[in-house]
Amino acid sequence: MKKALLLPLYLLPLALLAQVKITGMVKDGRGKPVPGASISILNSYDGGVADSTGKFNFTTTEKGEQKLQVNAVGYKMFEQTLALEASGTLELQLSIKEQIDELKAVVVTAGSFAAGDAKRGAVMNSLDIATTGGAGADITAAFKTLPGAQQVNDQEGLFVRGGAGYETKQFIDGTMVNNPYFSSVPDISQRGRFSPFLFKGMVFATGGYSALYGQALSAALTMESIDMPERSEIDVALSPLFATLGTQQVAANKKSSWGISYNYVNVAAYFELVKQTPDYFKVPQFHNAEGNFRIKTKGGIVKYYTTFSNSSLGLRRPDIDSAYLKDAFDLNNYNWYNNLSWRENLGNGWKMQLSTGFSTNRDNIWMQVQDANNQPKQFMPAVSWMNNKTYRLYNRQTVAQLKAVFEKRLAGINTIRFGSEYWYSENPLRFRDTTYNVTDNYNALFAEANFYVTNDLAFTLGSRLEHASVINKTALAPRAAMAYKIGKESQLSFAYGMFYQKPENMELRYGGDMGFTKATHYILNYTKSTRLQMLRLEAFYKKYNRLVRTFPEYNTSGYGYAQGAELFWRDRKTVKFFDYWVSYSYLDTKRNYQNFPGEMQPGFAAAHTFSIVTKRFIMPIKTGFNLTYSFATGRPYYNLMLNNTGTKFNIADQGKTTSFKNLGFSVNYVPSAGKLNAKTNMVLVANVSNVLGNTQLSGYRYSYDGSVKQPILPPAKRSFMIGVFISWGVDRTDDIINNNL
Amino acid sequence: MKAFILAIALCSGIAVQAQSDKYVQAVQKNLALLDSSKTSADLQTASAAFERIGDAEKTQWLPYYYAALAQVRAAYSDKSADQDALATKALALVSKAEAIETNADLYTIRNMATTIQMLVDPMNRWQTYGSQASAALQNAIKANPDNPRIYYLQGMAMFGTPAQYGGGKDKAKPLFEKAVALGKAEQVKPLHPHWGGAEAEKMLPLCQ
């Protein structure tokens, strides 16, 4: 028996003499040759590589039953059993199947701009946001340079494709952020609460977004926080406007981290230097505290982030209805935001993301008409309407959220995702002495599937079922998207979706027959991108139904539309070390909502918006220069006044603002640039918005009788910021390497 | 009985020897092919041949090393080729080799592959891939501080980095000198890599 086993070994030298020639061709499923495919006889040295026409040939000395294997990058491994004769030629026609993989497969780009290093086709990353000239490291300000967003600067928010600011919602790690901006001040836009450096990825969907998100008629800004910081560090920031002290500690095994920081903003010194139009009797002051921890689990991560802030300010402006009176506005705000999420790879193709969010926001506001000596003023019955301008307002918004998303990888990279979310919100508001409360239980079920027919053709189908107890309505929102690669670097995509949003709490206080407001999006997109260049053309049509009307009674009988075309071009190739992007948006929109007497172009919509953002980092002087220029044609403004019989609002006055122009400039000096793993990193930043001092008219405020109008302008023509950001750190990358040895 | 066992031992000895000769011949043949490769297609043919040898042998890291080296050279020789794909293939081959043995030469391939990936987009990738590339060389030094290829690669990295980024010819020169000295002193085992010293010597005049 043993001898029989040994026998073939003795015959080995003889076998060398007899060879079989194997020739043939390797093709893919569509009959195209696969150059570079490697063909081999398993467990032997014999094999060959397909040439540029897919042809191959080699000889083998193997005999009998053998396995032939074909491998090619981007294709599934192919095996075939061969019965090899002693000699002769064997001709093979081999067909191998394309491997659908995430890196090669087409992604739906209709409607969305991805930002961050994590995403392919990312438009910009955290650093790009921080270095957008004039944006002052504000996420919203940077995203305003992308097509689809309006250059509105008298109120905060992203006004997307004919949508109001509240039609764009922000989401962090899956849950909605209820108060993403610092509290509103009349006619002055406020910054966002979150630093771009908290996030590893951001997607700005200007329409047609995923069924995983809802309650935003126009756009969704989804942000994903960073997983594990690279290093332990102490951070300090100093400026005439603010001071920050914080630390981030990463465990030596890089499995967990925690961080805290405190930031204080006081603009008193700044307001001395840069005169503001309003009379600030209480200079804006902010205390912000942040905390976080992250723990790596077996196949995922638990992340917690919290921020607490208190801000106060008070300002006076001339009263429009009289020559000597003033309107005083005083605000005190507390905001506490919490986000806890757990992402886990459950194995067997299953993934899970659980997130919870809790936030509470309290605004204590008083408005008062004051006399020349800043004393409260009471009015005679004849002008009792003047008393309407004096009031106290307490507004608390609390939202608790729970969301679970499960994902299952099916054959190939096809995936299905489904889950559910629940938001509890309450909004007690005390106006003068009356308390109103709006409480809502919002539930949603959602499912979404990604199908890849080939690497070049993909579909996303989704649906979202929503219920809000406050209006006691249920709605089903279908979503669909498709992407088709038409060339090596170009693709077409299409997105469709229905989007629902419950009316704002301010509109729900008065009862009435209210339903979900609704928008239907149709988006067609063409994208051509290489690593350093991107061209994106998009056309859209958006239909609004059931917008909120506030007159003659509160209901959802409003309607409208928006349509337009947009262009985006980013180029980092043509001029070395020079990066620029250009955005252009054309928008045609009209709506009949609130107290509008008919279909009108809303005051936040300009027909043409253009931005160019340029960045140049000059290495020898370790300094970056960033210039941003934005232009928008005039926006309409209206004075709507109730007619004599009180049955209808009429347009008492209307017009168009002058065009909007803004040149923003920032410079950042980074002395540690170019040093790998520098212990100390320092960045010196200076930022100026509206360098040229263009008049940025947002509209007009009207007197009670409509006879006087005052322009709405920013509190100062230009705004400035200088600061130095320093971090001292220990890079944990080295520790990891040491521990693994 | 004893004779029978002896016979088996002898026979299997002969068989191993035969197998080993076949291995040596195949590696030598393909080394010649690798050295004479002029085009990307030649390099891919050599790489595939080495990978087949590695797959068939199962206990030899050298075929995978040469298969990976051919991928790296393909990336160097044709800048228009998909650099990421070639580097990824090289790293996959190194991983196969490292399942058998880890050593300084395999770390040098890791260094070259991650450097290729870094150079695709230095502005954005320099932090991640740059760190990986330098970590690979640190690991190589820990594995064998006398490997001349490490210092040749360190020298090339310095040579290619502008002085304002902390590189430059002055800093590259001592590294090339070290590579030359170590290259001359290196006891090369049959079939094992022995490049680095000669390449460093060619770089020295350029550092003046």
C-alpha cells in the first residue's frame, strides 16, 4: 500500500518530459476580454496571464484531474476542473463574473453632497469647511457656498431650493438636532453650535435623501462624528473674542477615549473696535461646555457627546413707528444637547446602529418699547397696538429621541436597512401670562434597499411610514433613486421622493385643521469626477403641497413649487497647490402659504446664486490664503397688510433688494505644517467677512401703517475674527505599533 | 521492518530534494524574468508566476515577496496605472507572506506600497499613509537593523521630500551611505533579495 503511494514520486522526472499546452481566452459576462487575468493550475507552478486581448497560453506538466483557477482584480474567482492528458493542446474559453464591490460600484449622487474623508466623491472635508474664506469655520456658512443653498444672512438656517430655513434638518449620528443654531435674534443670523472638527463625514442632501431620515421638506444635513481621536492632547484657543481650554485623552490601547472642553465668548472688546448698528445694552456672551467619551466594542463603538451652553445678550434698535422710541430685545438661553449612539457589527452580514438623543433648549426673551431714557413706555388706548411690542416670552423645547437601524448584507453588496424611530417633544411656551403647550409623539418605520445590478447600475428603493400624534396624521413617504455609470468617470443619477414635515410648533398652537406639509422631489444629476476634479450638473423639480396657511385660519391648504438647475465645479488639478470651486444655482420658485394673498416668490429665494471659493496654501511661508466670493440677485420683499374689511392680506408694498455681494477672506498660518507627528500644533487664523463692505440688504421692516420702511442690514458691514489654536499632543499611533510587536 | 522505514525515509528525502530543486529552478527562472521585465505586462506575468509558486509551496515567503515587489515595480514604471490597485495587490501578497514569516524585507514592501498610495494624493493622504509608511520602516529596523534596503528607502523618502517639509539631499546622503555599507557587508542567502546597496550607490552623486 505504502509502496503504491510512493510510486508516482519515482515517475516524476519522466513526467517532466510530457507537456500539455493550454491556450484560450478570458472574457467577462458581457463578452469583453479581461486583460491581466491570472490563470493557474492549482497547487502547481504552471499558469499564465491574459494579454491585452484576453488571450493566454502556457504549458503544464501536470496530469490527470486538476483544478484551474482564474483570478482578476474586480472579478469573482473562477474555478474549473480539467482532465489533463499526457500531451496535446487544450483550448479553453473562460468566462468570469464581475465582482460587485463598494469601491467600484456606482453611488447615487443625485441631490447629495458628501463631505469628509470617509465618503467617496466627497465634495469637501472638515478642513475645507474650516478654511473657507469668510465662513469663520461655521458648517452652515461653508455649505452655503454649494449649489442649492441661498445666501440668506438675516436669519440662520440653510434655505435650500426654495425652501424655508426650517425645511432643512440636521442629524448627528442618526438623530435629529432640534436646535442646531444659537438662539435667534431678530434680523441677525446666528452661528451653528457644532464645530466641523467633531465630524468625520457630512452629507448635505439638497433633496431626494434617504428613507432613514424624515421631517425635512427640503434638505437633510447628516453628520457622522469621528470614531476614535488620533491622539491625546490639550487644546487651547485664544482670541480677543473667545477663549477655549480642553483636553482629549485616548487610552494607550486606543480602545477608549474621553474629552472635555470649555469655551467662553465675550464680544465686548470687539464691539468697541467694530461699531455695531444696534445699541447693545448687554454684550453677547456665551459659555459653552462640551464632554464626550468613546468606547470600542467587539465589532463597533459606543459614542457619547454632550454640550451645554448659556448665552445672553440685549440690544436696542430705533422703533419704527415713532421718532424717539426704541425697541429693546433681551435674550437668555440655556441649551443642553446629548447624543449617545452604539454601532455594532453583529456578524453574519448584520449591522446595527442604535442612537438616542436628548436636548432641551430654554429661551427667556423680553421685548420692550422704551423711551429716550431707556425706560419702559406705556401707550394710550388710541395706540394700544404699540403695547403688542412689549412682552415676555418663555420658550422651552425638549426633544427625546430613540432610533434603531438594522442593516443586512445580502448577496454581493446588496443591502437592506430597516428600523424605527420615536421622538417625544414638548414645547411649553409662555407668552405674556398665557401658557401654550405643544406635545408630540412622533413614530416612524422605515426600510430601504440597495440593489446593484452590475457595478455600473444601482437602485435604491425605500419607504418611510410616519405618524405624529399632535396632528394625528399618518403618511407614507416613498423614496427611490437610481445611478448609472455612463463612462469611466461619469454617471447619471435620478432621485425621487416624497417628504413630510409636521408644521412648526409656532403654527400648531392655534389649533386648526393641520396635516403633514408635503414636498415631492424629482432630481436628475450628472457627475463627472476624477480624484482632483469634479463637475456636477443637477436639475430638479419640487412640488409643495399642504403648506401651512395662517390666514384667514390656520390650516394646511398652502402649495407651491420650486424648479431649477445647478452647477458645481471643483478643481485641484489645473494649478498646483491651488484649490477652487464654483457653484451656480438657478431657482424659480413660488408659493402660496402663511398669509400670502396668492402665489409669490418668497423673500428668502433669489433667482441666481453664484459662489467661488479659492484656497492656496503656500508651503515656504506655511500660510494659507482663502478667498470666497458670493453673489446673488435681489430677493423679493413685501409688506403684507390686512385690508379694511379684515378678509384678506394685500401687498401694500413690494420690491426687490439690491443684489447680494460678499467677499470673504481668511488666512491661516500653520508653523508645524509639513512635520509628521508634530507634538505641538499651532494654527493662527484671521477671517474677514464682507471685505469690500458691500451693502447687504435683506429686505425692509415696515411701520404699523406701512408708511415708513427701514432697511434690514447686518449689525456691522464687516465682521472680523482672529485667533490662535494650539494643541499639545501625544500621538497614540506609535503606542499601537509598539504594543503589536 | 527497519529497512522498510529507512526506505521510506530515503525516498521521501529524495522527493523533498526533487521538489526543492524544482522550486529553486522556478524561482531563479522567474527572477531572471523579473529582472528583465520591461513593461507592466511583463511585471504582471512575473508577479503571477511567483504567486503561483507561493500558492503551491505554502511554506515559502520569498515567492510572495517577489510577486509583491513586481507589483510595486509595476506601479513605479507606469504612473498612469491604477496605483491604488497595484499597491493593494502588493499588500495582499505581503499579508500572504507574513502568514508564513514576518521580516524586514516584507516590511520594506509595506513601506513602498503605502508610499505609492500616499503619493496618489499627498495633500490628503500624507497623514495616514505617510505614517503607515514610516511605521513600516520602523518595524523593519526592529526586525533587522542591518538590512540595507531599509536605509535606501529611508534615503529615497528624504531625497523626495522638500527641505521645508523636513527632508532634503543632506539628510538623504548619510542614509544612502549606510545602505551602501550594509549592502557590501550583507551575507546574501540563495534566492534572497540583495538589492538596496547598489541602488543607494547610484543615488550618492545626486546628493552632492
